Amino acid sequence: QVQVVESGGGLGQAGGSLRLSCAASGIFSINAMGWYRRAPGKQRELVARITSGGSTNYADSVKGRFTISRDNAKNTAYLEMNSLKPEDTAVYYCNVNVLSGLGIPYDYWGQGTQVTVSS
């Protein structure tokens, strides 16, 4: 059974911290895992992404504040969110990217977890 399950969302305060976790199961040959977010009325945007080799990519708006990491043995990704701002309020989604034998990508998604940052 394929599962992508996020946890750790909730209410944070400006300047505080939250840590999100994403556990993937039943998925083979994971190429990368990442976090995306969508605020009401806005487009979904990439927050952070990490490959199986450890390369990372961040949105400009979170550089220096958020850190993505991955435990390959557990197929789990984490997002450490520091120095939170009210504009970080959004639904955060975990993405799991795999590659076919032909190198064609395929994505699995978690159900999303709400992060609300109060001022």
C-alpha cells in the first residue's frame, strides 16, 4: 500500500519554529522528496526539495529560515521551519518523486497539513 503521510503542522507564532515530517511507504526507487505549499487564492509553490544524493533546493522566501533533510533508511523527509512569519501560513504538501526505468518522473502526494502562523 502506498502511503505519504505528513505530520507536525499546527499553530505557530511569529519568530517561532515548527518541524514537519513526511513518511513514505510502499514506494520504490525514490529519487527526491520535497515540500510544497499553497495559500488560499494562490498558486502552489515549491518550498524545499532534496534528492536521494542530498542535493537541496529552496524557495527564495525561505532560504536561511527553513531546512530540509531526509532519512533515506526510513523514507522520511523533514522540514525544519525557523523564524516563522505570518506569510508562511499555508497548507503544506509532501511530494515524493520517483523515476521509471526509462527515466520518466512520477509524483506521489500527501494529504497536506495546515500551518498557521500568528503574529
